[in-house]
Amino acid sequence: MAKFKIPSIPSTVNKTIRFPNNIVEDVETAIKGKDCTFSAFVIAAVKMALDDLNETDK
């Protein structure tokens, strides 16, 4: 399994989603001082989750 890497800013589409406050705080702590936005981090995490699900289905 691939190790999660904090991404650079990719092209994105605007979506609205609600997060629990503690998740927002944890993500902001993880990306502090990095060249990464909250959205880029969440996109990478969701992509990794989808990849994991696809591997599980095989």
C-alpha cells in the first residue's frame, strides 16, 4: 500500500461539505507550514480511500 503524501495544489471544482471541528483542526495541524491547502489534503485523502476500496473489491 502506498504511503500518504501531502500534495501540492491541484486543479479543483468547488463543492461544499461539512466536517466535524476536530477533523478540521487535525487536518490544519497536519498541513501547517506545508505547501498544501485544506482542499488539496482532503482530495488526496479521498483519492487514497477510493483506491483502497478499489483494491479491496478485486
